Amino acid sequence: MAAIGNDDFFKSFLQQRINNNEAENNNKPQATAVKTVNKIQPQYMSSNPIINNKFTPNNNARLNVASMYAKSYVTPQIAQAQSLKSINKIVDPTIREALEKLREVKFLPGDLDYLNSMGVNTVYKSGEEAVKTIIERGIKVEFAPVDSPKAHAQWDCENNRIVINDKYKDTKDPAVILAISEAMFHEAGHAKDNDGISSIQEEIDCLALNTLAFRYHLSKYQKVFDNAQDAAIINDGVALYARLYFDKDPNKQALVNRVLDKYGDLPFTSPNHSIPSNSLLMSGITKAKGLSSIPQE
């Protein structure tokens, strides 16, 4: 037998390894690679992906943030736009302007607290609240004859309307238009209860509304009132009550006398208008009526 050289030996050895590897590969299952691909297929490619983590987004927190934003900014903006839209539909230009002036009313710092301290219940916290009541309830505001020629305005519950004395119709005096808006505020206080009932306490509460509005307008439109015409709705109405409520007399005797003179025949209270505890005004009215204590109706 002939001897095999080193080169021939290695060539023979390598060829044998190649042949063995080919045989092994031919014997392996051909579907293995496909199965492996199927096992590692990304879940996001599936029609029903499974999220394999423990994190759950706090959707409620996101909704709460959105709700806070809507409540603090979006909703008031929408309400204001709707309010303006409804006001703009009113045909009478004087009524429309008066409602716009009422809508802008914000109480001067300390005014409401001061009135509360003497026995006034809070009916509204701004003129815009009153306008909202008027619009949402579909209350009609118009010039028409009133029950008494001395009355500046009145709430007509039966017909769901606020009536402004028609002698002020077509006025061009800016001060009178402001006073009309303040009278609307008073009547919107009665309208909020949606009844035709009034009382001494209710009148005290509603007179305070036109007082608050007058003081706001006076601070903003001082020159308008300086040049105002002689009008009863101002001199014997809104301006008068502003002086009486903010009189330096600690007993408010002039206000007590005025309320008794105009509303003394009414019951002491009515729905939503109970007598506040330690009411200075009602104490004075009770004393003037000869009663020993404030009646609890």
C-alpha cells in the first residue's frame, strides 16, 4: 500500500468533514426556521395585541384635569358667549344695553359682606348670575305699564316677565339705562324664587341688589352719573337706597323707616328669604312695629 503524503492526508480529512456536514444538514427538519420566526413575531403585528406590562394609564386623572380646565375657563367662556348671543336677540335697544350693563356687574370689595352683617341674605354674587337666570328661565324683559306710577319696575310672575316702567322707554340717558339695569337686578332677585310672593325680608334682600349694582356702576361710570338727568329711578330709587344702606348711622334708622313705609304691610319672611340671626335691620323694624322680638315665621 502506498504511503499518503501530508498534503493528501489533510485534503482527504477536510473533504470527509465537508461530506459529514452536508449529510447532517440534509437530515435536519426544514420547518424549524419558520417556527422560530412565528415564535418571535412582534405582538404589535397581531390583530389582538397583548400588552405585557403592569402600567395602566390613569385616565381619570387626565379627565379630571380636563374637567378642571373646562370648569375654570372653557365653560364660563361658552356661557358668556351664549349669554351675549341671547342678549343680542333682544329687539329693544334700551333693554339690550341695560342687560349688557347688568351682566358686567361685580360687587365692590367688602360691599356684600357689609350688607350681610346688617341682615341681608345673598341672592346673587354678580350681575352675570342674574342675567343667566333671566336667559335660562326665558324671562321676558320689557317696557310696560306698572301697577303703581311710582314703581320703577316689577316682577310679573304670572307672565314670567320683568316689567320696566314704560315712561323710561326710548331713553338715551346713559345714567338712566344704568339705573334700569340695576332695577332689573332687583326684580331678578324676586324672579329667582319663581313665585309671586314677597316679604319684608325679601325686599331688603332685593333692594340690596340694586344698591350693589349702583355702587359698582358709580365707581366705573362716575362722569355718567355726574351728568345724569333728573330721573326718579335714580334719585328716588337706586341712588337713594345706596345712601340708606351705607348710611353712617349704625342703626340704619332711615333705611328702617323707608322699608316700613313701603313694605311694612308685607309678612316678615317668604320662601328663600328667612331672617338672618342678629339682623340689625329686622331688629329695628320689629322695634318700630312695637314687637318685643323678631317673629319666627
